[in-house]
Amino acid sequence: MNLTVVCAAFGAFLAFMGFQFGFWGFLIGAIFIAVGAFVGRAAGGKLDWRGVVDALTGRRSSS
């Protein structure tokens, strides 16, 4: 699947959550998607942990 299809599926899922469960269902669905994406990138080895820690602590890198 290409990125357009994946993003459309996420949009459809969030729209369903919003219609079915209201704003809080939409928000919880969006949080679960973000956590899932984060875990997926970490499991795939595509996540730069040093960059994440630097971003959370407010440090900037020159790269």
C-alpha cells in the first residue's frame, strides 16, 4: 500500500471514531494511532532514540 491509501484509511478510522464516540473517541483513536506509529518505528529500527530524547529535553541538534 502506498502512503495515500494508508493516510486515507487512518482518516476513515478517525472519522468513524468521531461519529461513533464523539470528540473523546476521536482523540483516543488519534493517540492510539500515534503510539502505534511510534512503536512500529521503534520495532523496525527506524527510530533515532537520541533524537527523541533530545527533542523531549529541549535540545537541538545541528544535523
